[in-house]
Amino acid sequence: MSHFWTLMNDEFGADYAATLARDHVLGALDGRTVLEALEQGEPPREVWEALCDDMDVPSARRLGHHTRVARGAQGGQLGGKR
């Protein structure tokens, strides 16, 4: 859930993200707002994708502005001494 809010704030700014979450009704979420969908158990990933589709967020920005590969993942940095 914290990653969801990081994505929201990165893409829309904290104030507008809060307004969108509270007020913007999404047809893809059966006419619910972001907050209603999350409170009713919709997975944050699905809510995020529905909002991105509705707000025309380019696919290149849907993973966030500051994406990085997790430590130990392919392409990531390994921790520890060499």
C-alpha cells in the first residue's frame, strides 16, 4: 500500500493525489473512487492501473519516477563484500 501512495504522490503530487483518490470516480472500478475501491479490498495494483488508464498516464511512468532494481535482483547491486 505504501508503494501505491508513493506512485500516486510521484505522478500527481501529494495534494492532487489526495483529491483524485477521494473524488475521482472510475468506471473501471464500478463507479467507485480510488479510496472506496481500496477500502473494499481491491488490489492496489489494479486500482493504480485503472487510474493510470483513466488519467492517460504513459506506461513509461506507471512504475514511478524513481524506479530502481532491488538489491540481489537481476541487474541490481549485490550487498556485502567482494
